[in-house]
Amino acid sequence: MLQIKQIIDFQKYPIDRLERFAADCKQQLEKTGSLLLSNFITDQAIAKLKAEALAHAHLAYYCQQTHTAYLSPPDKNYAAVHPRNRQVISTKGCITDDQIPEASLLRIIYDDEKFRKFLCYVLEQDQLFDYADPLSSINVHYYEAGQELGWHFDNSCFAVTLLIQPAEQGGEFEYIPQFRNHETGNMNFEGVGQALDGDIKATKLNITAGTLALFRGRNALHRVTPVVGSTNRIQVVLAYNTEPGIALSEQARLTFYGRIH
Ligand SMILES: O=C(O)CCC(=O)C(=O)O
Ligand SMILES: [Fe+2]
């Protein structure tokens, strides 16, 4: 089995050097709302992760949902066509933590102390915790041809993802940082309406296989464009909580996983 130093490229990314390396990462995240570390995972490890993800693809639960950009139910004070209430489509497959092998490299990465310390430092958190339910900590997402994630703002204040396999075409991550202010309640309906109409040119983030992406999606409008072609986009979400004992809601588990446990 590979050790963490054979999985994460510590030569390129000395994540255990907090003051020297991680401080720059933190600054980059603060400045741009995202941090992309390309080839964070070694070629050897990404090949294993890809083989594992492909071997388990048949277990994925596929769901299609419509939702608002704000990920909250429609607000009756606005019309159905208002940016607050307009519906977008998200459709993808997902395998859950309990379907990921005990010995998976994903667990070694997710659990690694140095990796968590690095995340805490960059994300300005005291400690990070696993999800309390058996499904939600590590998820592998599969986007087949035509599948996508519609424009949205995240509920959580940060996200940690690892791309295993990009699509041949499409399946791109588009990101508009600082597009609303959740803290002050500025919803930027006008901007969201323009983005939904395709009138705003969003930045496409250049994410390749083995890239670790950290982003602050609560105030950044973002989406994954529809995949074109027969190569699925395979993306791992490493989900952490900032407090212990928190499970994903049963409603969300039913929607995304098709089951509660
Ligand atoms: O798949 C991705 O790259 C982004 C996922 C995302 O935005 C989300 O899960 O909220
Ligand atoms: Fe998101």
C-alpha cells in the first residue's frame, strides 16, 4: 500500500511547512476565493484512484434535481421567473463513503494528520471532523454525457475536491467569486439573473486530474458545465465538518444518495 508521501507530492507542495508554504496558499484563497494545486496527487496514486473509481462506477446512485441558485426553496414573495426562484438542473451520480474500500487511498488522504493541519491552516479552522453519518465524508461524483451541476452558491463556507478524471469536453468548473454577500444579505438578484441568462462570462478554472481544489463557494456563483463525450468526469468531494457529531440531513441524503444509511 502507498504511504502518504507517495500519494501527495510533498516535493511540489510541502504542505507540512505552514509558515512558508501554507501561508501563501491561504493568501491565494483569500484573494481569489479558490486555490488550485495541480498534480497535488502523484501520477502513481491518481492511476490507482482512477482504477478504483471506474471499478465502482456501477454502484453510483444517479439523481436529477432542479433547484434555485440559492439552494433554498422558492420564496413566494417573488415570481417563479425571478432570479431568486428560477430553477436550474443538476444531475450526476454519486458513491458514498461506505462504498469506498477500507484501504482506499482516498481514506489515507482524507484522514491524514498533515493534510488536515494544512486544510485547517488555509481554511482558518481550529479542527476538522468527519461527518457523523456513514455516507457523507468521502463521495465520488460521476458526471456522464449531458450531466451537469447548475449554477449555485454553496451552503457551506468551504469545499475540498480532488479531480480524478476530467471529461474530454465540457464538464468544466465555472466560478464567479464574490458574487453575493451571504453575511450582509446582499443576494445580487440582478447579477444572478444575468448569469442564468448566460450574459456573464465566468472564469473557467483549469482543473486537471490530480488537482486539489479548495474554494469558498458560499459567495461565489459556480457550476459544472454539461459533459460532452463518453469520458465521465470523476470528482471526489472530501467533506469535513467544523464541529463534531454533525450528520448530513436525512432529506439531503435521500436526495443525493437515494438512502439514509
Ligand atoms: O464538482 C465540482 O467540481 C464542484 C462541486 C460543487 O460545486 C458542489 O458540490 O457544491
Ligand atoms: Fe458547489
